[in-house]
Amino acid sequence: MERNKNKKVIYFRKLSLPLALLACFLFLFQFLFAQTLPADNQIGAKQKSRHKQNTSLYQTQLKIWCDALLKIQLQKGQDEGGIFCESHGFVHGRCGDAVYPLLTLFKLTHEEKYRTAARKVYRWSEEHVSQPDGSWLNEAGGKNNWKGITCFSVLAIGEALRHHSDLLTKKENEEWRERLRKGADFILIYQTFETGDINYPVSAAAALALCYKILGDERYLVRAKALADFGLQHFTENALIWGEGVRGPNDTTPKGLRPIDVPYNMEESLANFALYGTLMGDEKVLATVAASYISHLNWVLPDGSMDAGWCSRQYKWTYYGSATSDGPAGGLALMQKRDLRFGEAALRNLKLRVALTHDGLLHGGPRLFERGVPVCSHHTFTSIKGLATAIDEGIQNTADVSLPNDKAFGLREWPEASVTQIGVGPWRASVTTNDIASSPKRGGHPMGGSLAMLWHNETGPIAVASMSDYKLYEGSNMQKPVSDSALFSLTPRIEVISNGIRYSNVYDGEAKSRSFSGDSVQLIVQGHLRDSNGNVLPGANASFQLTYTFTANSFQMAIYTVAAGARLLFPIVAASSERVTYKADSTLAVQKNASRIKIFGSDKRGWESITNTRVFNFVPGFEAVPVQIMLDKNGKGLIRIEVIK
Ligand SMILES: [Zn+2]
């Protein structure tokens, strides 16, 4: 288990004066010394030019995204000023959050159209989702009356006023400040500690701190501090934030786990905690947030994506983050002076989002554009918020620093989530044996020793976890599948259909795993095949064993179960445009750009016929070849994967 070696919490207020002076000297020494460090941490002339280039990438991308949003901002009719969503067929209630980034872009470009767009989307929001009680609704027209999102609307208007009040008329300033006051007063009444997942109380703390700074009402300050103190109670022993799902002091699972969601943590909870700490000058919060970001960097893959197939709100995972949150750039920018890796992680994630932008709009996953899925505007109009913060905070990416997953690390155990990370040679992977419950509002994530991610340095993702069953837990924040092939779970798994019911390891919350590491890493998982309600496969043959073996040259998954009709399903990530061939040596080959994935199996029946078949899932937005392996008469089967340069 990794113990967050880099965690440094310094309580300045506890220091005596001499110690404080010594601390200041050491800080200055560290700062000066950092300028002369070689290699990873150096800020040299070359990096300065890179900084210029990368700073402009944030600004360039903000303009690309905003220009595309302007094209879908309605210019007449009942919804004039709203930003239309082609995928959902209506204007999302939260599009009003774009007021802040649109003003940031106006300040950068002096192009009046962006200020006009900001004013119009503000007006749409006032007319369609703003409520007399001071709240905002999640969606207009009764589609979703959740008022918890008021804290995000307050943050958007508050940040617009904090950074750009000079761009608004006196009358507008007065109106927006009054609207902000109503929003803050609503939060005082509405937002309890227990309202919403943990990102809500933490974001409400930031929203009220911001309102205190702008409006000066002490009530906001008092409540902001109380909410922040509550948030501080939600860090695990390894500095991950918990509370995206079941929470409360005793609300752990039977295994003692907490619901954790890396994308929500990085893009909303930590980002808004960082804003709170910055506004309040709260060193305890800032040190805690920095330590937590360092811990969360363990889940950022080298390509800037997030390994989040195991997370409690996986149903909104889109490879680069969460479908409806702000992106990690803003929060990481607020904390960038504490660790150069924060800027690096923000930049890599932005580059991934740039790669998944088509016709100016960020798509909800890597293969949505190629499949012709209508794009949801939500991803773009929330991502620009994070970019605006990053730009207004002067984000700098001044060094080519390593992130935790750039180098092999063997095993990392996260007992608070019952998930194991593997980093052997070029392989990065995660395996989960969590028992986080699903409910009518939350769930769908895999359990039972599922392989949540299999990633290789040469190819990127080879296998990913999807929702075990695709359900629209948040109808207006998720996209509807249009065919059965888009309902296929991509999670590698054992599966048995018995009396029309699907049984699998992915539904087993009681599975246990053990691991061994040396030159190679092995994980052995034992459990029972269950249905989606947790019922064990009837009969005496429900037990299973999975054995994952990672070496520098190969990955192998071996399974054992004597359940009748059991098969190993192992969808291999492959776009329709990537060539898949069945070779004479009975292997399957997936051609990537500069490398080839070679797949061996203990059973190859049907492999010849699937080379042109692709299945798809919105979580996390990949296409895959549906490789299947039937077990032998002893109940055994295996798949082995190599990557050939
Ligand atoms: Zn949409």
C-alpha cells in the first residue's frame, strides 16, 4: 500500500517566530534551488518557450470551444441566448455557467461577440432556470428540478464578477451582484452537510467564500468555513476524497469502503476546495488539497486520461474525466506553485480533450464522433469554465516533469477503495474488488476482481471497464444508445446466461484478491458468479477464480469456473478504422498506429468472424472487438496479450 510519501502538511500557525523565519528561509531556498535543479524540475530557456506555447494552447482552445458554442447559441425564439444541445435536443440548464469563460475570452480578444454571448446566456438562464427563491434548476421545463447546482451557478457569476466586473456596465454589475446575493442566501438555507454528493458541500464552501469576498456578508463566511471543515473530514488515509455516493460517518460498505470518484474529485471537489483555500488564504486547506492532488495524480495515465473505471460514479466517466464537470485545469492551476506536476497533468489532460474535439465541440468519449453520435454541448460549456480559471490564474507549464504513472511501479494498493494498480514494464492497469452498492440513482460500476483498465505505453487503452449494465442514472447528463451494439459492456469478464439471467464476476461484491510482485505481478481473485441483484448462480458451481499475470512482455488473464456454459468475454479496444485480422497462427491482431496488439487464446472459435465487428459503450466511449473464449472441459480458459512494435 502506498502511503502518500509526498504528503507535507505544514501548520504555520503552530510555528514560533524563529521557526517561522526558518521556514520562510527554507521556502525561499527551496524556491531558488528549484531553479537550478537539472532535468525533471528544471525551468530553463527551452521550457520558457514551451511555457509560451502551452499558455497559448489554453487560450487557443478556449477560443475554439467558445466559437463552436456561439454557433449553437440560439439567436431567436423562446430559447434565445441558450446553448442548444444536439444530442439531447434542448438547451441544458447549466449553460448559464458559460458567462464567466465567455467574459474571460472577451478580455483576451476584445471581440465584442463574446461579451454579447455572455450577456445573452445570462439572460436565458434568468428567464428559464432562475427561481424566485434564489436557486437555479438543473434543467428547464421540469426536466430536472434539482437545485443543488445553485452553487455552480453562483461560482460562475461570482468568478465573472471577481475577474471581469470591469467588462460589465454599472447596471449589469448591480443586477449580477443582486442575483449573486439571492443565490448565496439560498445556499445558506438549502445546502446542508448532507445535501448531494461531497462535491456539493465543498463547492458550496467555495461559492460562499466567493460571495463573502464580493458582497462582504459575514454570514457567508461563517457558513463557508463550516462547509469547508466538513469537507476536510472526507479525505482517506491515502488522501483521496471520498463521498461521491453513500456517505456519512458510518456509511461504509460491508468491506469498510468509501465511495470515491477520481474525475469528480479532480474536476470539482479539489478544484473548488483549492478556490476556497486561495480566497480564504487557508493554509490547512491548501496543504490538504495539494497532498490530495498528488495522490490523485496516481490515477492520471501518461496520455492525460483518468483511470476511473472502478470509481463510484463511473457512469459519467468519459476517459478524459467526468461528462459534466469542469475539467482539472482550473484547480490544478490554482495549486500549480506547490508542485510542477500539477501543471503537467493539466496540460496532458487538455491535449487529450483537444484530440477529442471535432468541429469545435468536445465529444463525450474517444469514438463518439466516428460513430456519428450527436454531440452533447455539456462537455464543452463546462470544460471552458476550467480553462477560464486556468487562464485567469496564469497557468504555466514550464517543465517536462514526470507523472506517477510514467514509470513502472509494481503494485499500488488502495484499501479504502479495494482497488489495485499495476505498473509493470509498459503496462498500466487497475483491478477492483469493491462492494460499493448500486441504487436507483447511482451505480453500474464493476466489482468482482474486474479489470478496470489495461493500458500499454505503445497502444494506449487495450481493455476498459464499462457500466455492467448501461442505465441512464442521470438522463439529461448521459447519452442514449441507439443500438444493441452500444449496450455491450466492455468490461473483461466471466459470463453465464442461465434461465435468461446473466451471471458474472462483475456483480460479485464479496470477491477477494491477493497479489504477488517481483519481476512480474500476479493477482488472484476468488468469488462467486452473481446476477445484477447479487444473487449467486443457482447450483453448486458458482465459484470462480481469475488470475492476472503481468510481465514486461505480456498480460495474461486466466479463469477457472465449472459453471456450465461459462465463457470469458474480453473486448479489445479497437476503433472501426483500425484493422483487425485473424492470423494463420490462430491469433488475432489489432493494428495500431506504430504497433500491433497480438492476442492469443485457449479457444479461438468465432474469432475469424469478428474482425469487422465492433461493440461500443458510452462509458468510457470506446469501440471494441468482442473477443470470446469458451472454457475447456476442466473449466479453464485464458487470454494472453502482447504488443509488437
Ligand atoms: Zn446534451
